[in-house]
Amino acid sequence: MDHRKQVSTRRTPIYRDAGFVFDSIAQSKQAFADEGRYPQSSERLIYTRYGNPTVMETEQAIANLEGSQWAILTSSGMAAIDVALAVFQQREKTGPWLFFSEIYGGTNAYITQVLEQRRGIEIGRFMPKDSEEKYDLAELVEMLDRVKPQLLYFEPVSNPLLIVADGNEIIRIGKERGINVIVDNTFATPFLWRPLQSGADLVVHSATKYLSGHGNITAGVVCGNNVELRKEALTYRKLVGHILSPDDAYRLGTQLKTFDLRFSRQCENAFKLAQTLETHPNVENVRYPGLTSHTTHPEAVKLFGANGFGAMVTFECKGGRAACEIFIANVASAIKYVPTLGDPDSILIHVPTVFTEERFPFPGMIRLSVGFESYQTLEASVLKALEAI
């Protein structure tokens, strides 16, 4: 008896096959012809680098979460950014491209070392107002009309200053001028905002962070509605080999089932902790978009409504780096120093060390990725460490 035929399951199995079986030459010929016309259009899959059943099931789950027509999984968040940007690159017709300056440091390095130095793309940067942690959209309009970029890229919540941009208005301004708009929505997640509903062309996530939420998968995803962009993205992913492994796709699929529960708890914990930090004598300049004192609180309320304000809190210890050293040492049993975010347990970094003092000259600045552990335990650990300063 073939016991495989007796098994009933709610999930697609993990297909670890590198290549898939054909019954005849004619069948394989048809599959390759269909794939050539449009990736993954064949009734038969060919090779896991082209597409895999386990990966495709998780892609559909993310598309449902994002409210998009399609999603394409990649091996990392940076791979997702590479795919999303590559579909708009057209040799000498490319550019200029405009990026908001306050984006992930890895993305900034990719822009400089790959897009500019290797691919020769003309890059512009839109920066916050001088000495203010806030974007002036009137200045953005002026820059768009002057530079006339082909592409606009931004994050609705910046890292690590947590500057909230008026994403809906930025997309409207860009699309009004025929500009392709890409949004890195890793910090906000679809729980807080869905950029595609406002007209963005593509949305990317480092699925390593909140979508997986357990700190044990490295993955990325590109989401969109345009069929031709999907075709271009699938082709590029196939040729450069950016697809996520079936095992990681399976695990990511199981972790997505608790996304709403996890992230809502993290946002709740972060809001409470930010309020506590704001009144502590050993803390200054708490940056959290949910606080009325935050420079972009109005933008956060406008963009996110009653959904929440995210799970990241950035604050400065009074006493600079020496105070940070004391705080980090005293909170280490509960909150580890880990250079990532979105984990189940709260983790932290010292911002000037990780992101360089040149960009962030705040010696006492700590970025805290708030987890979904017991809030009482979290607050007690933080207050105990602050009292040690």
C-alpha cells in the first residue's frame, strides 16, 4: 500500500526537490514554453529556483496579509530590495532615482556600492528639514519637479529615529507625476498600513523581522498588483537565484498565522514602555510615534489611525555612552544586545555604534525592539537597569 495516499493534511508538505518530474518530452516542452512566456505559468513546475509549491503557498499567505494580488519570496530582505529595484532598471534609460535619506543602513550601502558604483544609476536623496526630524513635503514636491526621477523609494517609519512620513500623500504626489513608487514597509507592516491600497507600485519587507517574528529565519518579500511587474520580478529572481528555500518558506508560513497576535501585543508593549521612559529622570528624548511629544505624531495618527504606532522605541540615556554601558549591562539578563529587530523577546542596540557616530551623533541613544513578552516583566527589567545609572 502507498501510505502517502492515506495522509490528509492542512498544509502543503515541504517540497525539497531541486527539480520536478515530467512524464514525457512533450510535457516538458510545453512547460518550458509556458515558463518562457510567463514565469510559473506552466501546469508543471520545473526547478525550485524557478518556483516551488511550498514557497508558493507561503507567498499566497503573505499576499492575503498585504492585500496584494501577488507576493514573491526571497532569501533575505536585501534580496527583496534588489528584485524590486531591478525590475525598473533599463540600461541607459534608467534614472534618476530618488531615495529618502532616512532608510535602513544596509539599503543605503546597497544604493552607494551597487546602484551608483556598479550599475551607474543616478541617485538623489531627499532629506528631512535641517535640524528637524521631519519631512517637508513641499520640499519633496519641489525636488520631484526639479529632478524628475523615474523612481521614488521610502520607508514610512525611519530607522532608528522613527520619523513617520505621510505615506499616502507621498504616493499621491509621486503617482501624480508618473513616478514608480516602492515602499519598504518592514517597520509598519500591513497591520498598520497597506501602501498598495494607496497606489504604491511595489512593497518590500524584510520578512526576517515581524512577518516571521521569531528571529530564526532570514527572508524577504516583494508584493504588488501589476501583472507585468510580477513577471519581471519572477524572471529576475529566477536568474539571480534569490528564491527562499522550501524549508524556510514552510516555517515562515506557520509563523505568519500568529502575526496579528504577535505584532498587536508588541505595539501595545512599546506604547506603554515609551510612556514610562518619557517620565523617567535618567532618560531624555524618547522617540516613539505614539507619543504626542514626537515630532511626527500627527503624521503617525494620520497614516496609522487607531491601528497602533509600531514596536520600536528609541531613547537616550542621560549621561551618554557611559550611562548606556551601565544600562545595557544591567538589563542584559532580560534584554539582549542583538543587531536586528522583531524578535519575540525585546532586544536592543547602541545606535551610534551600529549605525556610526557620524550619522547619529547621540552617544546615549539606544534602539529598543520591543517583544511580546509579559509587559510587567519588561518594564521591571528596564526600570531596574535605569536605576543603576
